[in-house]
Amino acid sequence: MPDRGAPAWDPAAYLSFADERARPFADLLGRVGAEHPAVVVDLGCGDGSVTAKLLRRWPRARVTGVDSSASMLAAAAEHAVPGRLEFTRADVRDWLPDGPIDVLVSNATLHWVPEHPELLAGWAAAVPPGGWLALQVPGNFRAPSHALLAQLCRSTRWVAQLADAAPDPDAALPPAGYLDVLTGAGLAADAWETTYLHVLTGEDAVLRWVGGTALRPVLAGLDEEAAASFTAEYAAALREAYPPRDDGTTVLPFRRVFAVGHRAS
């Protein structure tokens, strides 16, 4: 996960919904047809829990997870297998391969990088014959969870401090946009979207979900008292937008965008 100028990531907060966050990764890998790749790279590997699944999928591969967050990489270290599954610190914007890569994966990372379509085009152009490139990004930036956050950042009370921290509604491309990037680099490509209905439990469940991702850079710009005040306003808006059901659970519809490209041998 890129963190250039961003707050430190909290693996515990992110992993509080580990099962829900892992489902899109499994769906993404289901469209990757590589049988016996030798080199697999996960760009924006986070805590490494899903990166470890790449080694289970391809047990003879050498798998590398790349991330810029020291806290996430510290958590990822428990998954390392010397010579088989390793992790390295680098910003995806600066990362360069040191040789051919059979499978390049980026899961829930590229939306943090405004210039990522150009970055992705470069990665796609470097896919070798027989290679695969697979990506997944959230596509929920116009949903209430993110639109309310952006609206609050730009409200009269908070605009002076938080206007630049508001989530960008165009942080991710639509599926057709990623299809164009991959096919433009000569790859045979597939792109699609899925909306997951996450059934969450506990009080302020949607706030806790967003608290591990989009809310972090917003609160990083506030002192403790202001952060508590902002969070209270945001929580109230989320409770209205996502009311609990009769059984106490809360349903969070969450859209994801996927794309997979392959270069023929």
C-alpha cells in the first residue's frame, strides 16, 4: 500500500474484516490461468496474508510481496518462507522488476495512486510472453461510505483542514478503462465488476470498515480532539445511510473492479 506522505497503516484495523477483504482476491486469482509460474510478485502486499495464498496456489514459485508500509511489512514477516516467499519495501510508483515476472498481482492498491493508469500501462507493456497481470481495486468511491466522507471533509467546519484529504470519486477506473489499458499494451484482457454485500456485525460496523482504509488519511490531518469530533459526525451520517437490520447486522454493499491480462506465449 503506498504511504508516501500518508499515515502509518494499522494491520489490526485492516484485518478486522480479513475474510471480507480476502474474497475479491480469491475471485481475482480465479481468472489467472498460469499453471507453473516461476516468479510471482504481489505489488501492495499489505500484511502479506493474501500474498501467502499465492505460494499455496503455486507452491513451486518464488513469490515476492512489495509494500511501502513498514507496519504492514512487519506483520507480513510472519508469513515469510525463506527462498520461497519474501517481502521487500518499496513504493509501487518506484518499483522496477529485476527480471521477467510470470504473474504480477496488485490487489486493492492502485486506487491510492492518482497516476496509476500510466503506471499500469508500463507494467502491462513489460509482461513477457506467457505472463499474466491481475489487479483489483475498490470501486465504491461514489457510494455513501465514501461520498459522505468527502462531503464532510468539504463542509464549512472542516474544509480548511481537510479539503485535500477528501476521497476522490474517480480514484479508480471503470472496468472498460482497465480493459483499454491492458489491451493497449497488447494483452488479451478480461475486466469486470462485482458488488459484494458484506453482512457486518457490531456497533458502527461501517465506520470500523472505513476506519481501516479511507478514513486513515483524513484523521491523520487532525489532532486528537478534532479527530474525535470529526469521527462522531461521520459515524452519525453512516448510521443514517446504513441502518442496522432487525437482527442487528448491517449490510455494506461494496463494489470492486477487476482486470486480468495475459500475453500469449
